[in-house]
Amino acid sequence: MSIWKKAISTAALATALATSTVTVAQAAPMRIAVVVKALGIGFFDAVHKGAEEAAKQIGDVQIIYTGPTKTTAEGQIQVIDSLIAQRVDAIAISANDKDALVPALKKAMQRGITVISFDSGVAPEGRLMQLNASSTPLIGQTLIKLAADHMPNGGEVAVLSASATATNQNAWIAAMKGEMKNYPNIKLATVVYGDDMADKSYREAQGLIKTYPNLKAIIAPTTVGIQAAAQAVEDAHMVGKINVTGLGLPSEMAGHVHSGASKSFAIWNPIDLGYAATEIAYNLATKKAVAKPGAKISMGRMGTVTLDEHNDGAMANPFVYDASNVDQFAKIF
């Protein structure tokens, strides 16, 4: 072989090796999009932290944390369309409207994207499975009991929810109404909606205080609502007269517990929820698990979730926080 031909062969081999090396180096990580109800909500910031923890543990996974600026279905649909265009591998979404998102999410699945919902679910035809933070009946029982524990003589309670279309909120409210049959002295005055916006939730709480002078408790199954309601009770100088309970973050509720506006509240660990949702999305996207009734899917350090006939599963039981433990957990989330 001539020196010239040897030079060409050597150059070709070097190019091939370089191309091969670049191909390996540029292998894209799996991209899992965590779509929340709205950006800027503490609960979902903690969910993001858990998702990143799972991604780091799994390895070769990139989290795309995103959501609209307001808790609307229209905003989430725009986000979903953008993720489809980006060709992400999986979407884990907490829905603002269980039905309105279905067409966009079906389109995502048709493009080969794995779709699950968590926290606030999507209708079954729009996802592979739904991860509930806890079981709906147990949440309903817990929230009514937290109110009843500080209402020995009964009285009126009101519910301050997120949006009127939030799947999880509506399911929990229905469970609470069912549980109230066991507390005949407690009456539900009304249900109002703050749309998971602090200012609107605060105004709704103010309205409850003014409209129902005999109100004994406000139950807010939303981290935004419970904080806003507690602040409204404090500002109205109604501490000791109206107790605020529901689902909240220790870091946001510690001050209100110490002020007496909230005797106790409950929540699961949102970091765990983000972690579990990411683990499930990864296992389904990589075909390590299949979402079907009766299936047990790994959630990493959170154990396994078992799917029911609707492909729904519960992560864990809610945990109660009060003056005895809120500061300890406020340092965590």
C-alpha cells in the first residue's frame, strides 16, 4: 500500500473513531417532564426537589420542571403541546382539569410519550396511571377529624378549595362530606374556591369569616388555601374562634400553628411525591413495568404502588402536624 493510501486509511479510521466517540458522548438522557398546576407554589417546588433526587439516583435522566403561571387547563395544554414538540420521553402531570387535558395528552401518547398523572388526576383515557398522594377515603376522614377534634360542641365548617375542576380536591371534598355523617353536630356551611392563588384564597377566606358569624373551622385541602385562610383568621382577630386545618406545608404553616390560627393540619411529603412520580414514569417509559390493574410498580425508596381497576394507586398515608412537631418538619419542607 502506498504512503498516500495509508494516510487516507489512517485519516478515515481517525474520523470514524472520532464520530463514534462523539455519538457515545452525545447520547441524550431520558427527559421526564414534571408538569405542575402552576409555577411558584411551594408544594410543587418540593415536588421538583423530589423529582431531581430520583433523577440523580436513577442516572442519565433529565427533569424538565414546568407549568403555567396560573392554574388553568388552557395554560397546561400549551405546556403539553410544547413538550410534544420537544419530543420528551415522559410526562408526569398534576392536572388543573381532568377532562380538558385529555386530547393533548392522548396526542402525546400517540407520539410515543409515556404519560402519568399524580396529585390531581387526569381522566383514565388521558394517562397510563394516576399516583394519588394518599387514599381519598383516608384523606376525607383525616381532615374532618382534624376539624372535629377542636369542635367538641359541633358547629359550622366551610371548605376553601383550589379550583372547581381540580380532580383531587373534588374527590377529597366528596369524601369529607361522606365522613361528616359520622359527626351529626358538624354542618357544612359552604364550599368556596381560591384557584390555588394566594390573593383570591385570602379574599375567599375573608368572605367566609364575614358571611358565617358562627363559623368554627375552615378546612382547606390545598397548601395555598390553608396558609391564606390562617392569615385571614389572624388578620380578622378570630384566633381561638375559627380553627384552620387542611393540607399544608410545615414550612409555611409553622407560624400559624404557633399563633393558634391552626391547631393541626396534615400533608404527605411532597418531596416523596415528586420522587415517586419520577420513578414510576421512568419504569413505565423504559418498559420495566406496565400500567394495568393489579400491577405493582416500583417507586424506589418509597416501595411499590399497586394499581386498582382504574389504574390508580396511593403512595402513602397523610401525616398530622401540630405544635409538637411542626418546627422539626418545617426545616425539611
